[in-house]
Amino acid sequence: MIDKRPFAGLGGADHGWLKARHHFSFANYYDPRKMGWGALRVWNDDEIAPNSGFPPHPHSDMEIITYVRTGAITHQDSMGNKGRTGAGDVQVMSAGTGVRHAEYNLEPETTTLFQIWIEPDKAGGPPSWGAQPFPKGDRAGKFVTLASGLKGDEDALPIRTSARVAGATIKAGETTDYEIDPSRHAYLVAAVGAVEVNGVRLDARDGAAITGESKLVVRALEDAEVVLVDAA
């Protein structure tokens, strides 16, 4: 089953400095049919104006993955971490028992990113943060794991949930596969370009909620970049 979620139909808000679209219910956007997908709770598509951002605010008991599409985001938190994550790279914050953090676009251009929240397997634990570059050449034509709590994915950024976040860049006309347990919940978004997923077309920034499939065959209709969450 593949349920297409067109970008034009997503919820959202325009705060001037922040233009946000929500794949699932978030903040003032509420749709009882879109409260999450398995352990995946939030997928926000954000555009953050230059020299603006989110001032310090708290989180707890959530795995928060930020995938930067263009520009960069600068993170600072109550644990003393500070770092800049650029386009194509990923940062992960395990909120655990509680943390405060701020995220700013200190660049002269608009930053665009996906922020993904996945519920942890269990509550608590000390908070943590990490970031890692993932050059797109390393995932040309195939899925590469970006963050994961699954066995065998130790080279990826760790998250405290039985889930995987993967990304792929695919040239027009090429295909790549992703095998998945049909009982799990996958959510795939075309960050750039148009693709077909098991024959279902997704244009840029469209999403697809997927379950009951044993293999995803992703064909690029244009040069494309896709991000996938595989969750329980």
C-alpha cells in the first residue's frame, strides 16, 4: 500500500522568517488521519530565512533528525554542543530526559531542510547530539543509511529507535531498490526531482506513506534525491 501525500495538500504555516509544511499533524496543524506513521511522528519541510531561526526551546523523549537540503543550519544546545550542518548532511539529537537547543540559519541564503521526529523505543536516557557529512557521491544510485538504530548500521549516526533514515541520489532513467519488511512503515519524500515508487509518481517534495510492501523500486523520472524513513 502506497498512500501519496502531495506537497500541495500538506498542512503548514508561514511565519515570515519560517515557511513550514507538515506531512503530519504538528503545532497548529491538526489532521486526525495524519498523527504519524508507525514510530514516525513528524516530517517537516522547512524554509528558514537568512539570519533567523529557532531560539532555545526544550525537547524530551524524541529522536530528532535534521536533513539539510540547501544552505546550512547552526545548532547549539544545553549540553554545550555547537555545530554547523551543511547541505546534504545530517544531524541527530536524542532528546532523552530533556535538552534545550537552538537552530539558526546564519547563512546569507535561505536554508531548506527536512526535520524528522521518531519516537524512541523507550523513554529516558541522557540526551546526545551528533552530525556527520554524507557526500552525495557516496549514495549515487543507491540508498545509504544516514541515521539508524538497527543492527548492522553502526557506521551511521545512532538513534535510539528501531528505525533507519536513508538517502539516495538517482540519475534520470535509473532505478534503485530498497528491501523492507512488509510489516514496517516506510515514508519516502522526493527532496529533488520526480520519481516513481513501485509505479506511483512523486514530484519534488511529495511524500508517500508505505506499508505492506517487501521491496521499493524507485525510478528517477528526472535527476532526483530521495529521503526514506523505515520505522516500526
